[in-house]
Amino acid sequence: MPLKVKVVSKSSNSSTKSHANSPTRPPNNRLLETHKQRVTAAMSDWVCMNVPPISIVEDIGLKNLIDECIQIDMICLYFTSISIILFASLGFICGPVSADSVLYCRKTISKEIKQTASSRRNEMKEILITAARQRRLILSPDLWSDEYKKTSYLGCMAHWVDHLWAFKSFELFCLPYRQSNKKAPSVLKALEEGLSLYDLNPFMFDIIWVCDGGKNSDGEDEIGSGTDDETNDGVVADDQTNDKQKPSVKSTSTK
């Protein structure tokens, strides 16, 4: 027997106000607070995953969309074979509420993002420390610049193989580079700042470090900057050597 479902939406502002002010069923404040916390967590995850501007959480368009979703409280089932129309009210979980009642401002969402980041870093600490102790943790740092903001950043990717032989990757951090130059001591200091987020500083000698093979235009200011004789793969050939001599190998910097 075919079944047709029609959703009836009440979209006018007057209906919104009448629902919100309805005396027949007051909001369940405890349940409402639980849903507000879930909405806050969902919005913080949304901002982090898709990287929209944080101001989007206060956008009037988002609030209008939430209001429209809240107003959908009636479903109509139509059975064509016996021509019977049944109406069933979906009702409200915690009373009729407006979008402003469940949406927080950007300051609260920013706070939630920081708390979530701290909590999830703590979850990763044990995994990363265990991999580092067993010399299964590979870190690849990378210095890059944002020409629009005129700011440099130090990022770091983590790679390891877990106990099930599955290859894992994780973006460890991406922090503003606040050092005065990009020489080895300065980069090391910035790296230690990032590693401290996961308590990995004591394991720096157990970690396998892999550097980017790219060459930065700021040559002599970088770690281990090369010379004109340096090739792309870091091999330095001496003009005085003959064909029987092996070229010396020099480690090159990232950026």
C-alpha cells in the first residue's frame, strides 16, 4: 500500500512567537541545557573541520535556519488506498524554543574549541608517547609562511604504525613561528614548544625526524643552508675530486 508523507512547516514569525510563548507546555530547562551543550560541541567541531570563520556561529542566516527546523512540528500521513488522512504531532522534546535559546556566541564557541582540543590532545598523548618509546614515531616538521597575513608557521605531522600494523597520520600542531630567525637553535625552541603539548620533549632522541626536501629562498638564514654546489637531493660534489672519489653528503634544511 503506497504511503505519502507530507511535512507541514510553520514558517511565519507570528507562529514562532506563539510557539515560544505557549503556556501549555513550558520548556524542560534541564533537557534544554543538555541540548545546548550538544549544539555547542557540534558547532565547535563544525568550525574546526571545515575552517569557516568563527563569526559564522552568530550569523543571522544560521539562526533563521535553526528556527525553521524547530518549527517543523506536524507530520501528515496520507493513505491513498483508503483515503484516510492521519495527523500526528511530533511535539517538542523540551518545549518550543527559539534558535537564540540554543546557540552561543563566538566567544563561547572559541572556549569550547580550546577545551575540546585540550581533551583530544590528552587522548593522543599516550598513543604518541608509546610509539616514541618503541621508536615507531616519525615526525616531519615544516616551516611555511602566509604571505597575506605576513606570518610564519611551524607545523608538524606525526606518522606511526600501530600494534595492528596500520599506518597512522596525525597533524601534531601548527603554531605561529615567533622566533627572531630560522637558525637551528630558534627552530629547536619552537619545536620544543609544540612537542610540549603532548609531553614528547623527553623523547626527542627516540623520535625519527624526517625533513622536507624543499629549499627556502632565505638560504643562508636557514638551518644548514647549502652552497652553490649543492644539488637538489643534498649531495655536495667537490670540483677537485675525481671519478673514483665518493661525493660527500650534507644534510639540508627544510625551510
